[in-house]
Amino acid sequence: MNAPPKAITGPSTFLDDRLGAGSFLKRNLRKIFPDHWSFLLGEIALYSFIILLLTGTFLTFWFKPSMGEVTYFGSYRELYGVRMSEAYQSALHISFDVRGGLLIRQIHHWAALMFVVGMMAHMLRVFFTGAYRKPRELNWLIGVILLTLALLEGLTGYSLPDDLLSGAGLRITEGVMLSIPVIGTYLAFFLFGGEYPGHDVISRFYTIHILLIPGILLALISAHLILMWVQKHTQMAGKDRTERNVVGAPFYPAFMAKSGAFFLFTFGVVALLGTFAQINPIWLFGPYNPANISAGSQPDWYMGFLEGALRIMPPWEINFLDHTLTLSVLIPALVPLGILMTGLALYPFIEQWVTGDRREHHFAERPRNNPHRTSIGISSITFYGILWLLGANDLISANFHIDLYTTTLIGRVVIFVGPAIAYWATYRICIGLQRKDAEVLSHGVESGVIKRMPSGEYIEVHTPAAEDIAEHIRGKHEIPVLESAEDGEGIPPKSARTPLGRLRTKMSAAYGTDHVPLGDGHVHGEHEEAHEDEHAAVGAGEHKQLH
């Protein structure tokens, strides 16, 4: 192995002489990272979080988290002399009177959206490739908690300007709290400092937004990165790659240079969005007034699915012992989020229970090679997407001239039918892609060469797939299936003797059965067996002499 570069040995020696950390740095700066574009998705979230910390610090210098009433005499003439809260006034001051304030505000908001986008894209990559399997279950759980906290952080930050649009979101938040049995009223009074809207919610959200949640996020992101570093990164199957090695480039200088460039690229995109794409123009909404509401109000995109669930929910409620349980608010607020987040958190352990697979996995699976997992993921995305779309059912109705009640009724049906159709279609696509892979290994790839045989028949010559492609396809591993066959005396295995055990073995057989084995990978031409004596041999430049 080549000696480390001087840029590593110099600082390492300096620190080693004083802290005894030289060997640690030399070893870790040469750590190998695999090279694949999808592995950079998580870095979008990381770099967006850094941008959020920097821009958020700038905004705290001028923002006043107070609901005390003042009269506005600032630069925006349309609101001159209007009574408003100090929070809203300070947000206007940042937007119009602080040099660069509006740009930083918009960069901060766009970075928040990119943070959630990056986290969701990263989690989808991890889910579809099975990178959450042993030994990475703990890191997966940290990721689920990070996503939940990111949604809560977005809600608290979105509400701080105290404008009419964010106030509508706060009103919904209060309604959700009141719908919680027994403790709902106490929670609402505690958060708002009395009857809605109270005088404390902005200051309390401010503390949560800039101190509590960022501190937890910072700690969990650090733990996430440490675990990833210790457990090593998953890699795609390919030539010279095994479960015991990592093929890629060293952390220094290759990965550091790539990451540095990607951070600048991420910052550049967010800065361009903040410069040219207006977002959250609070001066157009006006200060919050509990008696007012504006048409076409939607939250930031990542909370849109909860809005959609609220809009399509039937007006159900239960009255029992002089108490009213408002299901039309409680179910939309808790069930969709609970299904998605609980399902994400439990899925690695459910899959392990179904398959009985407790091996360590360091390869990232191709989504097509686990069709049921991929189908579950796509159906969940469909469920989320339908709710998100229905969060704008009033805009859909107005722009497409469809009756609002019709869109709501269609939504109530599609929310159940859509995920089922998505599951079936995704499963069939995965099986089709597996068959294509098996065909590539057994028949090779089309060469574009057409040959005429002595019999007058025309055939297309196939050539073996490139080695890296073939090895990538051969990286498919069978999904373990629990033993369910009875022994010679007709007694089933111990694990399949109870009702739950029998259900588990059936689920395992359905989940893990390989419907498209790859075969031996021998490449042959079409009709080769039937016309072996006269067909040209198919291969890379190999031909059979024709007589």
C-alpha cells in the first residue's frame, strides 16, 4: 500500500506528538467510501441542516418572539399604521429594513424544505435497498426520529412570523390538541398560555425551534454519522466486492473534495432559490387575526398529507358520558402519521421476524430483487402522495371546475384503492425486471449483428454482458424463507405449530420465494440447441465455420 500523502502525515505527526492521536487520524483519513450517486442523497439533508444553522443564527439577531401588540410604521407602506404583534413586525423589519434580511429569510425557508426533501430521499434509498438490515437497525431508528423531529421543527418555525397563513396552521394545531381525549384541553392551555391564541405560543415555539429541537437534531445527526462510520457504508454489488470489503475512494482526499464540492453546489442551489423564487411572502398575508382566514391556504409541502387527511375525513364523532370524541380531527392528525412513522420504525424488525434472517448485510440490494418490500414502499408513497394532493382539493376544484364534494368523495375511495393498485403494478414491474436480468445472463445482450443461416433463417447475435454489469446482476441473493415442510412423521417444525407460527411461515414463503432464479449465466444464441450444427456460436468475436 502506498504511503499516506504529506497532507495527512504532517498534521497527524503534529497531533500525535501532543495528543497521541496520529495513528487514529492516519487510519480514519484513509477510510474507504463506496462511490455511487445515491449515497449523496443523505448529504443534501446534512448540508441543508448546516445552512439552516447559519441562516437561523443570523435571523435571531433581529427577530422578536413576542405577541405584544404594536403599531407598524416600517418601510412596507401597505401595512402602515396597522396593529400587529412584535413577532410579525420584526419579521417585516428583517424582510424590508435589514440588509440582506429577505434573502437570508428565503434561504432559510428553502433550506428547511431541502432538509426534509433530503431526509426523505435518503430514507427511501435506504429502505428500497435494504440498507436498514442488521447491523444498521439502530441507525435506521435514529433516522426515523430525525424525520419526525424535522417535521415538528418545520411546524414551529413556520408559525413564528405570526402572519395570517401561519396562524391558520396554529388554529388547526390547537384543534388537534383539543381532540385528544382527557388531556387535550390541558395541553392546549399549556402551549398557548390560556384560551387560544393566548400570549405565549410564539415565545414557546421560539425556544423549541432554536434551542430544544436543534440540539436534539445535532446530537442525533452526530450519532448517526458515528454509527455509519463505525459500521461502514453499504455498497452496491459488483466486481471484486464482497460482504467483507469496501471498494471505493479514500475519505481524504477524494471523498472530502467531492463532499466539499457537493456542499457548495447545495448551497448554490438554495441561494439561487432564495434569490429568484419567492417563498412565504408574509407581507401579503397580513398579521394574524383569529377572526380572519384566507382562501387557498396550504402548509409547507411536507405537512400537506395531514391537511389532506383532515379534508377528506367524514364528520365522525362519538358522544359518551357527556364527552365528545371528535374522530374527524383526531384520526386525520394521528393515524396517517402513525401509520407511516410506526411502519418505518418497525419494518426492519418485522422483516427479520418474517424471514428469520439475522445475518449481517453490507450490500445494498437492488429494489427489483425484493419485490414485496419495493411494492410496500411504493404503495406507502402513493398513500402519502394522494393525501398530499387532496390537501389542495379546493384549488383542484377551482382550477379544474370539479365540484368540491366530488373531489372529496373521490379522495375517500382513491386513498384505499390507489395504494393497492400501486402495490400490484410495482410487484409485476419488479418481476419483469428480474426476468430481464436473467435473460441478460443466459442470453447476453443484443449486439446489433444480424446473421443469415444456411437455411435462410435470420438470427441476431448476442454477446455476453459486460463484466461489471454481469457481476452487478449476480449480486442478487435469495431472500431466506422459514422452514415449513413436515418431517417424515407429518410433524411440522416447532416454529410452525402455533397459529401465529403458521401465519409466519406463510408470510415468509410469500415474501421470500424467488420466482425468477438467475440460472447458470451461460450465454447462448437463440435456437442454439435446436440448430447447434449450423448456427454460429454466440460470443465475443467467436464464430463457427460454416460448410
